[in-house]
Amino acid sequence: MKRNLILFLSALLLIGLFEVQTFAKGEVMKEKVFYNQRFNNVEIAGELYKPEKFDVNKKYPAIVVVHPAGGVKEQVAGLYAKKLSERGFVTLAYDAAYQGESGGEPHFLERPSSRVEDVRSSVDYLTTLPFVDKDNIGV
């Protein structure tokens, strides 16, 4: 139930129908990250966005932003990740396995089961970060 609420609120925020408290506005920090997708043991390349006044000692809600088929993290997913980070979220945009900078052969392969595992592995990665509120991760 709690996860469904987070997903619903995330969707409303994206389409502008729901306003959340703004914690930081302005420039966000972007960090290149790599982690493994468990299902196929493929390295995933991502960009982790942190709010402007980021404090490593605080716990932040987090959102995984998935790109559309044929896209990469620097396009739509990166734009949404940056905007959400400006609102106080830690966000993660990544290249799906077999896409962009991520590993996997053949490249440009679209496999739905792999996409699901990308999301699971991305959430797992976020739970390893000490500044992410593990109970408040949306996709």
C-alpha cells in the first residue's frame, strides 16, 4: 500500500497536479555511478542526482527514473531526474541493460524481463546508500 501511494504521488508530481514541499532549488549535484543488474550480471551505468543543499547525514526520499525504449539516461530520464532532484529527491537515471553506456550484448536489445530486473537492481542500489530513506523509494 505504501509503495503504491509513493508511485501515485510521484506520477502526480511529474504531471504537475500535486505540489510537494521544496527542499532545494537551483543546481543539483550529478554523479556517475555503476552497479550490477543481478539477473544477467550486466553492469548498469547511471547518473545519481542529489539536491542542491545535499547533506550526507540526512535521509532523502528517492526516485528511480526509467527511460523509454531507444532512449538513454541523458535524455528524458535525466531531465526528469534533475527536476525531481531540484524538489529535494535523490534520483537515479540509468541506461537500461544493453543500452547506452550499460553493458550487455547484443547492444540495443529490448528485453522486457531485463527491464524489470534493471528497475529492481536500481532500487537495490539505492538501498545501499546511507542518505536514502529506504522506506521512501519510488519508480
